[in-house]
Amino acid sequence: MSTLTRNLSETHEMIKTYCRRVEIPVLGEVAVPPPDRLAYYAGLGVLAAFQVIEWPLALVITAGHLLADQHLSGVVRGLGQALQSA
């Protein structure tokens, strides 16, 4: 498998990973992060619940990771579109 084909396949998998959506009655359609990210966020929640870290710190860390994930998925989407048009 060539490097380009491998990169395209990895990009396709990354886009599929970040495109999971769940319909919630009150909120509408919500994007669901991959299971490893959900475990990370749950861990932060547990640490905050047991007061190992303060809850504002847990919120700031979670928000930072969510913003980084959004940026990464946008970069991957742009890369996929650029490769598709080439």
C-alpha cells in the first residue's frame, strides 16, 4: 500500500470517528466523541466529583480538549477535501 493510499485511508477513518451523531430529544443532534475521549472526560468528572481537582479546572481542561478536537476534525476534513479535488 502506498503512503498516499495509507494516508487517505487513515484520514477517512478519522473523519468517520468524528462524525458519530446522536439525536437527543431536547438538544437535537449532538456529535459524540470517540470512546477513548469519553473515558477521558468521565475520568475528569470522577476526579472533580471526588474533589481531587476543582470543578472549574475540570471544565477548563474539558473545554480545551473539545476545542482541540474540533480544530483537528476541521483540519482533517479540509485535508480530505483538498485530496479529493486533486
